[in-house]
Amino acid sequence: MNTTVTQPRAVERLIAGQPTSDGAGVKLTRVLTQDLQRRLDPFLMLDAFGSDSADDYIAGFPDHPHRGFETVTYMLAGRMRHRDSAGHEGLLQSGGVQWMTAGRGVIHSELPEQSEGRMEGFQLWLNLPAKDKMNAPWYRDIQSADVPEWRGAGVLARVIAGATHGVQGAVQRDGTEPLYLDLHLDAGASFEQPLPAAHNAFVHVYRGAVQIGEQAVPMQRMAILRNGGDGVRLAAGSDGARAILIAGQPLEEPIVQYGPFVMNTQQEIRTAIEDVRAGRFGRLD
Ligand code: MN
């Protein structure tokens, strides 16, 4: 793919997200909410969490099920222990990524392994194509040192999924073709990323501010990028910036969500609930 962007996308909308809590009472901001699932297909949810106060995170996310999609957790700071009913266990630490394909179903827990200090990061939900929703669960922990990186003038791009400037990311996926970059920009630095015109894309700024075309995107805002053109170009303000850039190929299939289950029909949701009740998701030992 050509790495020169000549027709950059503009910002369609800025989104502030909804403060909420989930799990056993973890405070977070739901940046990508359910009403945006169709617009940002194949992405179903993006939660941002960040606190220096243990009260906001200490309860964690005890045993709960998932079916029909993938969860991608990216830690900026802190330590979180994952265990699931498929027998996977891992410690997610600052700068690392946990990629879990729930597929036909897992029960897992995500619990802080610290009682003080900062906990910060993101959890993204990525849909699975209908044909893959009942695949076997899959899980991978990617430690910070193993996240591929690309460096340009004043730019560090951490490549969680997809590829940038010839650097292949930690995870690749057919079907949804996700791109997930964590961009660290020095003051005044700029970054370009080619994007297929039909892929849905958004930028979430978590430090400083960026400029995308005519639009300033401040900290803690998500910019939904208009489709079309050949990519995105963003420039950091005078304080530099950090932002995640996420894009993917829409599935254009029905989306039916009930809590931690995302399927294509109501009947499939009823089946998921019955399967959990009957113990068919397995259990955490
Ligand atoms: Mn979970």
C-alpha cells in the first residue's frame, strides 16, 4: 500500500463518551457506546479506564461470560490478571496487550494485581464474522517488549494490529482487518496512515491534542473519521499528543447484543444464555 496520503479524511463527529461503571464497580468511560456499533462496524465497544485511586478499580471484573466477538485490552499503566475457562492465564502489564477471542464462549475474570498506584488502559470489543462466532476460544498475551514499533520524525507508533509503514502488528485478522495503533507524537509532529475508503475508522486522544484537517481533537475525545479518501493525517499540538487510531472492515451483518454476548439473532442470544446456565461455557477452577 502506498504510504502517501493525498486525500485525507475529515472528522465527521467528536464523541465525549459516557462515564459508567462495569464489572464489580470499575469506573470507566464508555467511548464507543452501543448506538455507534453500526457506524463503527466491526467495533462494538471501546472503554477507557484511568485512575490513581484504587477504589475506582480494585473490584475488577470477576467471573463473567463472553460469546461471539474478541476483546482487546491494552494497558498503559498497571497490572491485571486474566484467567479463563479455556485454561488460559496471563498477567497483563503496562504497555502490553491481551487479545482474547471469545468465539463460542469463555468465562473469565480480569482482576487488578495491585492495591495502589495508577491503572490506565483501554478495552476494545471487535466483532467476529457470523461464520466465526462459534469458533474455539483463542487467547494471546503480548508483553510490551513484543509489541512491534515504527519510529518516524517525532513519532512512535506501537502496532497492536494491522500494519503501518511496513511494520506488521502483533495480531492480524482476516475478515475485519483491524488496524490498532498507539501513536506518541512529539510537539508539532505529524503522522499519516493510508486507510481503505470503506473501512470505518476513529481516533481517541488520551494526552495532549491533535489536529485532523480543520478539526482540533482535544484530550479525551474520539473523532469519528468520514469514510472515503485514502487515509488519515494527524498533527500534534504544542504539547505533543498520544492517541489510538483504530480502523477495520465493516462486516455488514446483523448485530444483536445482550450484555456480554454479541450474536446475529435473538435466538442465538437465547441459546447463549441457556448454554451459560447449563454450564456449557465451562468454568473457572
Ligand atoms: Mn470480560
